[in-house]
Amino acid sequence: MLRQDSQDAPLFGEEDEIVRLKSKVRHPLASFFHLFFRTSAILVYLLCDLLSSRFIVCMVTIILLLSCDFWTVKNISGRLLVGLRWWNQVDEDGKSHWMFESRKQHSLNTTSSAESRIFWLGLIVCPIFWIIFAFSTIFSLKIKWLAVVLMGVVLQWANVYGYVRCKVGGKSNLGNMAKNYLGAQLFKQVMKTEEQ
């Protein structure tokens, strides 16, 4: 009887797949912390009643994790994983200007598709959880948690907004882009029905 132990060499072709996967993620530490702080904040929120009976300890822990996540995503993982960065600058007159920057396409240090997927999935999925938590705190009348949940919503959606603006172009209006896209889709649909 032929048996392959876990200590045997990988099957034909498996080694190539392992090497390819490792080479796709060029910034494993940034990828890890991009997901670590945001998922830790969600897990602490969900398990807080089991971990500690003290509300203040849970609240401070969650807010610290959310703050670390906001800083890490805004200053490190966005730049390393997808080549995007945003910030707010105040001029001499006291006016606030949002600045959006993206890495040039011909740059030698381009991003990998695996890192891009990690970044965008983490950036989009986790804020959806905080929106769900906001509705659940309101409907379950756990009002003391509302401040914590709103902090999660604000910090996570600020990064979503900043990076979406970086991706689509900082000067363009997102509302106009959505209208143009919907208009183009409607036009395509009308053209299809006329052809039939």
C-alpha cells in the first residue's frame, strides 16, 4: 500500500504553487497588521462579555485597536500594499484640503494582485460589520455600546472614503462618477433592446 506522509516531498507542481503564493505577498508584515487590528477590534467587541465584565476595559481596548488600525491602514498598508495614500492638509488661511496620492504605474515597485485583494477586502468588509453592529446596538437598546460602535464606523469608513478617492482620482466627484456609470449602463441596455 502506497502512503504519502506529511513529511514527504510535495507532489509534482505543488512546490511551484507554494513558491508562487509566497512571492505574491511581498509585504507579509503589512498584510498581517492590515487585517490584525481590524479583526481584533471586531473579535473583542463580539467576545467582550465573555472576556471581561467591565465595560470601560472593553471600550478602551476596542478604541485602541481601532485607532491602531486607522493609523496602520492610512500610513503603512495603503502605501505598501496598493500604492495609495491620503491625508488632510490645513493651509495658512485655516482651510482644510484633502490630498490624494497614488504610485505611478511605471514605478519599479508595483503592487501584487494578492496584496491588493487583501487590502481591498479588509478595507471594505470590516466596516460593514461595524454598520451591522450599529444597527444591532440601537435595536437591542445597548446604548452604552453606541459610542464604541460609532467610533468603529467613523474610523473605518474614513479610510474607505480616502482610499476610494485615491483609487478613482482625488479631484473627481464620486457622485458624478456613479451617475456617469449608471448612465452608461442604461445607454448600453437601451442599445441592446433596440438591436433586438
